[in-house]
Amino acid sequence: MLGDIHYNAPNVREACEGTERFLLTTKRGPYPHTDAGVEVRRIFHKLRTMANENFNEHFKSIFDVHGEVPTKGEVNTQRFALGAVFVYQLSLLYRHEQGLQSNVGMKPFLRAA
């Protein structure tokens, strides 16, 4: 199981160990870390960072939110963000059911809707 430092809690560790899973989280303390899991964490962190950053850029591009969002106020901005995520998920579901690629042509697809 891969998680942020907040998942490195005794109850989460116990739950993982009880189901024969290994919990891999970031570690507190000064760098460089020298424990046995440092190389594994480094690889997973790099993979996760690449996936998250690519998705964030993809999502921002689709909904044109590289700058300010087109709403005012916290509640309206929350509605906009939640609505964008919901529309994105519905689009992925539709494209999956139609046998289309999930992220190729997504922006024109959503603009046409």
C-alpha cells in the first residue's frame, strides 16, 4: 500500500499487516534517508508524481483553469470543481462503454457536448 506520511499511523499499519500488505509511506526526518525502503519509496514517489502532474495538466487544460476559475466565492468554486470532476468521470464512463480511448480527444468531446 502506497500512501502519504499521514497514512503512517499505527491503526493503518496494523490493518495492513493484518491483511499481509506492506505499507509504504514517506518518512519524517532529515534527508537523505538511509533505511531499507528508501529506494522503493523514491521509485514510487517518482511514478506517482508523474501520474498526478500529468492528470492535473490534462484536467486543467480540458476545463481551461490554468488561471482563475470562472466563479466567485468559495461555495461557487467548490460547485464548479465538483461539477468538473463529475462531468469528467461521466465522459470517461461514456468513452469506455463506447470503446473509445479515454484521454485522446477528450477536450473537443466535452466542448461539443
